[in-house]
Amino acid sequence: MPQPQDDDPVTAIRNIGPAMAADMARAGITTATALRAMGADAAYGAMITAGTRPHFIGYYVLHMALQGRPWNDCKGAEKAALRASFDALKAALADPLNDSAFERHLDEIGTGRRR
């Protein structure tokens, strides 16, 4: 297997395809080296901040990709822990002032945000 190069695109990492690469590029993440240096949480947070709609599957796929594992290898307690991390990341990045009145009402009655 060839050694990764500093300028390898993010798609050089298993499980990262063109759609996720485009989301990363909007966040300024264009190389595999930069992605590895950031880590999954910081990278996904940057993607959300840049306009990517948060989705749990994309979040855990990124975690699996950086571990060199198949995207669907996440199960059980590990998946539950990643879900808690994903929810915390979304909550930390949420800006209640930008939520619609409808979303604020849904949050008030406990159904949560749509993100």
C-alpha cells in the first residue's frame, strides 16, 4: 500500500467520496493530511459551520474512515457513544437566534431540532 502524501485529496481515505469531499472543501479541508490532523469531530464541526446539514451517518462514517474501518462497522455501545458525541457537537454549534419560530417551538415541547 502506498504511503499517504501531504497533498493527497481527502478521497484518498477509505469511505470518503465526492459528496463528502465537496462538503469538506467548503469547510477548507482539502487534503487527507489536514483531515487526519483535525480529527473527525473538528472536521465535522467545520463542515456544519460551513453549511453542511448535520447527519449522524455522515458523522460516524467520518469516524470510521479516519480509523480505516468499513463505514458500517460501527455498532452497539460504540455507535451509542458516537451518537451522544454527535448530539453534543450539534448542540454546541446550534444558534437559537437563527432557528425559525417553528423550530424553537418544537425544541420547547421536547421534540428537538430538525438538524
